[in-house]
Amino acid sequence: GYNQVFINLKGRELGGIVDPPQYDSVVNQVMAVLSSVRDPDTGEPVFSVVMKKSEAAAFGLFGDRVGDIVISAKPGYAPLGGFSPTGSPFVNATPLKTITANHQDLPYYPELWAVFGAVGAGVGHGVLGLIQSTSVAPTVTALLGIDPPLNATGNPLPIFKPVTVTETTTQTSTTTLQATTTLTTTQPVTITVYETTVLTITSLIALILATATVVLIFRRK
């Protein structure tokens, strides 16, 4: 998630052009430019997050593969790679392409919608309706029969299919007839139990509908 800017740093990037002593200055310049981008109609900033790599750990981003600058656009905007034929950083979204979500958006916006689907052994048929994204991890771990993550706050979704297990037991009764004849009868007993976890999972699909990368910013009319 999030858009990331990598400085073309000498000694780190192949063909790098930015000298290490200039690194902080270049980072600050790029951040200043991104922070200055505003909607021409409302005057509001387009990006909700413009931060350095050192600040990104709070959002779960850390390590060598994180960009030097991390950004996230507000709902209604989507940074895309490419060049603007008009020279403007904005391209209006048409009504049929109104932006409802983006891969790089913060996950905290209530305007964002995603699609959740689950198929496989032990998963029943039906429609869940609205769910909380915090329930996805506990659902996956329940399907796998393992403990949920320590910081998980949601509960497993009610997607488990009841499993009927038939056990046949023999009940024997003995009746003495005329003190010489023994009559023995047996009957099957069916017991239905419902599994709370299933150890086998064919697949679990979490589809997030959205788009991608950096530079052009689409804006709703």
C-alpha cells in the first residue's frame, strides 16, 4: 500500500545521481512539492500523508524496500504513472471512472469499499453483507485451525459450513425366550456435530478493487 518515492541515490541505486550529502535536502524538496499540491477547485491539499521513511514505521512500513518518501492521496484522488499531455498535474475523472478506492489509500477512510470472498472445503454458500476488515485475519486462521494474530481485534466470519458426521453404534439387547432362545437386535444412531474449525482450505480470496502508482492525480468533478 501507499505510494513511495525513491531518491536516485549514488551508491544505492544503479546509475544514481544524488550525492549522499544532498540526500536530506532532496527529500525535503520533494516533500515540499508534494505537500503543495492542492485541488484547483477547493484549494484543499490532495495528499493526506507526506512523510519520510523514518516516520512510516507507524503505518507498518519499514525495511530496505520502503521508499524514501511515503505518500497517500485523499479519497477521490489516485496517483498514476505517466505524463500529462497538458502539463497539468490533474486529469478529471469521467463519471464512469469515478474513483472509489485505490491501492495506495490509507485503510482508515470510511469511503473505501472492498470485496471479500471465500471458497473451499468447509466454507458454506451465502452472502455475508457488510463485514469488517478486521475479521479477515481471524477467519483465515480459523480455517487453518491455528490461533489468530496476537493483535487481532476481529472475530471469525460465519462462513463455516455445518459438517454432518454419521456414527453408527451397536446397541445390543438380549431377551430370553423359553429360557433357551436369545434375540439380539442392533440399530444405527446418527449424530450430527458442527465443526468450529476446518483444517483444510482450498483457497481464500480477498479482492481489493482499486488502481496503482505515482504522478498523475485524478480528481472527481
